[in-house]
Amino acid sequence: MIDSHAHTHYSKHAVGSVNELVEAAIVKGVKILTITDHAPFYVDSKNRLLETELNQYFEDINRAKEIYDDDIMILTGLELDFMPESYSYLEKMLSQLELDFIIGSIHYIPIKNETVRVWDLPHLNETKVLNSYFSALRQLIESKLFDVVGHPDTILRSVSEDVYWRYIEPLLPLFKKNNIGYELNTSGLRKSSFDIELGQKTYDKWSYPSKLVVAELIKLSTTFTIGSDAHDPVDVGKGLQEIISELIPIGLKNISYFKSRQRIDVEVA
Ligand SMILES: [Zn+2]
Ligand SMILES: [Zn+2]
């Protein structure tokens, strides 16, 4: 079991210390855990590490590596926010850090005079939002800053698979071409969806990852990572086996993780 996406209290909207997260992961049978708190970013300071906390964050992880060495491999990561204008900010920050793994995610979608967030579910279907999201996604993929795109398909919480496919299809060959992975984020099994017709939230629906898209990415020899995106130790490791066993029949053979930014492939089928 590999979990390459998990948060601690350093993300502020998540709970649990590094040690609590690691201990929960060991109990669940996770063998390789990458801790990926939200990196400092100028859009907000309340939902992420502050620059002044980075040293303590790395110290906590390094101490956990020593304490739990016999039971689990712990890797140091960050989840960075990507916005098209953020390239030089992110490039500068990354040049100063030594990390095993870097996730690039879109949480904020810039529209003319406002910013739509990927959890503003009723707005995600608007054409201007979709155009902005997929334009940013292309730039993220081509930025060469990241090892993987975090939850590229999270907008499936309210966007239909047909619409997602129409926008993502031209980008699919770019993952392999730019040597960046596609994350299988298992929080799609836990999070609510938004039913446009009913105008309300629904639960217990597998919203992402999209099997249609994953099948095509497998044909294109794309790298996949997998992560629970736990924001609470109780969720670490959740959904990993479920997603993998659903995707093996459509051709999934390998899951990768990263150590010192080097990809390591693990056979799953
Ligand atoms: Zn995220
Ligand atoms: Zn996350």
C-alpha cells in the first residue's frame, strides 16, 4: 500500500500531527507514505504552511522517519498551488527546498474579476470556468515544476464525464511528453458531488478518477501516483485498494512513488 498524498495540522484545515498520521498509516498497512502538506502560497495563509513553519515541518517528518523506520517508509512532499501567474514564485520556492515529491494542484481558477475555487461546485460547469481551468491545467503540465498533477479530475464532482472528456482529451498525451504523472486521488470516493439538475449535493458517488480517462492514459504509458488526500489520520490509506482493484481490469499495471524526485515504479498487476 502506497499513499502519496496526505495532510497534517500544518495545512490548518486538516488535523493530526505528523506522528499521528504516520501511526494511523502503519495500522492501515500503508508501507510507503508521502506527507504532502499545502505549501506556502500568496492567495491565502490560513489553509497551508507558512514559510516560517517549513523548517519545523521538515524536522517533524525527519524525526518520524527515525522513530518509525522499521514499520514504514516516510517521504517528504508538498502540494503546491498552481496558477498561471505563479510560475516564478513557485520556481523560486522549490529551488530552496529538498523534497522527495512535489504535487502541483489547481485549487483556484482565475476568472476576470474573481477567483472560483474547485470546491465551488455550482460554478464549475460555467464555460468561462472550464476554459480557465483547462488552460491552467495545460500550463501546469508543461511547467516542468512538478512530479504529478494532483486530483486533475476533481471537477468531476459537478462536471459530467462527457464534458470532462471533451476538455481533457487534447491534454492526455502531454502527461507522458512532459514527464509528469496523473494522480489517482481516492478522495473522490469520500467527497460529496453536486447534481446540477437537482441543484443539491449528493453522497456516496464515485466522482473521480474517471475510468474513461485513466484507460486512455494507460494506453499512452502515463505515470500514475495514488493518494488518499487524507486531512485527518482516520482517512489515511482510504480507498487505495478499492481504486486499484477497479483499475486493474482496465489495464493498470504500475503505480509510482518518488524519492528524491526520482520515480520508482511498483507493479500492481
Ligand atoms: Zn488538493
Ligand atoms: Zn491535498
